[in-house]
Amino acid sequence: MNFKNMFAMTFVCAAVAFAQQAAPAAPATTEAPAPAAQPAVQQDAQQAAPAQPAAEQAAVSDSTAKELPKSETKVEQKSEEKPAEQVAEAPAKEEPVNKGPFDVLHGNAYNSVGNEAAADNVDALLGRPDKFFGQKFFYIEPAAERGVVSLGRFFAAMDVSGDVGRATAGYAAKGFGAEVRLGLGQYAIEGDNGKKSGSNAGDDWGFTVSKVLGNFVLALNTDWTTFAEENNVEPEVGKSVEENYRDLSVALSFSNAPSAVKHFWSAGVQFVRHDNEQTVGGDVKNEDVDSHIRIAPFFNYGTPALVSDRARLLLGLNTSVPVTMYDDQELIDEEAGDTVKTSLMDFGVMLSPNILGEVAVIPSLMLFGQASYNWRVFDYRSGTDATDDEYTAMESVANQVTATVGLRFQYQNLIACEFAFGDSFFTDTKSIFNGEGVFIKFGGFVYF
């Protein structure tokens, strides 16, 4: 017998002897029959279990059949806990948020009718500055001489107010935003003959604050604006002249925009103090005095009426109930030598139904159309005229209908351009060539 055969026989004998020593004694089959089959997970767990010491092997061999289910229970618990730990350790995968084709920031060519359910445009952000949070873009609107930039938190804008330039600066955080506006056009001259001062048309001081309150948002907008040129003179000799052509406007609004899905609405009130008078030596001289106080509660509503994957139709109704109280004026009747006091109060109901349709033709091209109908449903006036006669007047009139069509082109997430065409584009062909009235609105974006 050669050495290879001797070595092989020695190895086999040693292996058999080791296996007989390590194997536990099988329990009596009459007391606890072994299960016919075990789950694959349970078998893997038993195979993966470490070898037991000799003392534990003897204990297992002498155990009764009652202990067998306990060992099986332990193996099952381990096999069930192991996958659970693996699932817990695996990092959770976040699914990407897919924005719809209509969930984009538009220029002011879009939603000129003020539909509550429409997507945001730049004017909507300036009217509610908390929406600037997280937005990074540059917007330019040449026809309106306006530029807006947003850095995510800080934002700024430049535009024209009347005859002067106006600057806007603001800050936005999550759920809060504030901005201030300033357009200066004032002068003051002082000499030996007296003083002269005034303000240019468009001189503006204003601010806007918005705050999200749960599912709602509250916004406050205030402006002190000169709507016509003012010239005030205080001569050394003669009567002084004072001109007041200004508006103080304060608007408070409350909206469900942060949580709205099907029904979008906003409600609030606007207060306006309108000064329009010229006084010479303390007496009012202009005949078209209409200085007044106006309080106008409003409620606007919008809803997506028809919606598909690539098109939708939005219906809206903007309502206002203005109450206007004009200043009393004292007029002197030189022939009769009497003083007549005039007064006027105006109460009205304004409705503005509007529609906006949009369609995503391809991912980079969107078309939209919009129209509104301005209707003074009810207007009641009561007062006293210059002849000291009391009167009342009522009327109902549809003021006007506006309609525009526009398009938006966007290249990836880099740039976008929007156009809106009015009636002159379709009815006055020469406007296409001379550059007058071709676009009602035009604006462009650069995104970051």
C-alpha cells in the first residue's frame, strides 16, 4: 500500500471518529417526532449558528422532548429579527417631487385678469413677498421698464412710478416676507422772494408685509403716492398756493392660498384717501375737486373648472363693494351772495368675471388666453349739488371687456420668455412694423 492510500484511509477514519463525537444524541422518536420540513430561513439560521460546547451538547442529548419547541422558537425569533434589522439600517429613498407643467413662475403677461387659481406671476410675488423665499431668478420687462432679481432670501426690483424711478428691496423667510418701496421726486427752493416746493408725479413711499398663518396668509400693503405734479408757493408778498394731488392706500387681505387645491379665494378691505385740490390763500379754486375717502371690501374666487394632463381652464370672479364719501365743498354764489355746501356719497357693487385657459403644447412651449368682463352691477349716488338741490342717481353699466392671448417658451431650467398680444396686433397691421402696440406685455427670465 502506498503512502497516498494510507494517508487517505487515515483521513477518512479521523473524520468519521470526529463526526461521531460531535453529533448530539437524537431524542426518542416516540416522544417528539421531528418536523417533516422547516422553512428555508429557519434552516439557514440553524446552519449559521456556532458549534455548541461539549457540556451543552450533553445537556441537549439528555433533554426531554419538551425542550425541542423552545429551541425552535429561538431560531425563529432570530430569523425574524435579522431581516428587520437590515431594513432599519437601509437608508430611506426619497422620491423626486415632479412639478406639473403649470406649476411655474410666470411674467406679468400671464394672468392679467387676476384669477385667484392661476399660477404666480412676478406681480403676485411683489404683492406677497413671502413667496420670494427659495426663488432664484432674474426677470426683465422692457416695456414696463422693470427688473426684478431674487437671491433666495433677499430680493430687489426697479421700475417706474409716474415720472420717477422707484426701487424696491425686501427679505423673505419661510412663511414671512417684507419689502419697502421708494420713489423720490421732490424739490425745495428758498430765496428772498419766498419758498417753493413740490413733488413729481409718481413720488411714492410704501411697504408690504405678508405672513403665513397655518393654512392661510395675511398681507398688508401701504402706499403714499403723488399722482400728479405738485407745486407749493409761499411768497413773501401775496397769497400762498398749495396743491395736494396724492393717494394714501392701505389694503389688508386674507387668503387660503397656502392650502388651496380646488377652491382659491382671498378676502379683505382697501382704504383709500384721495386728495385732489388746489387752494389759493386757503380757498379751494379748482372746479373738479373729487377728494374723498373710499372703503372697499372685496372677495375674489377662482377654481380649476376643467383639468387634464396638458391643459386646464380656470374660472374666477372678483367682487368689490366700494363705499365712497366725498369731501363737503363750500361754494360762494357771488350773484346771490350765499355760500352753498355740496356733498356726495357713492355706493357700488363691482363684479369682474374672468377666464384663463392654458395648454402645454410641448415641455418647452405653453399657450394661454385670458379675458375679463368688468361690470358695475349697481351704483347709487346721493348728495347735494352746486345749486343746493338734493338728488339721487342709480345706474348699472358694463365698463369694458379685455382679452389677450400669449405664449411662454422655456429652455430647460435656464431661460424663459413670455409674450401677450392684444387687439392691436390683430386689427392694426402697421403696429407690427412700427413697434407700437405689438405686445401688451413681454418679459424674460434667467433661472439659477
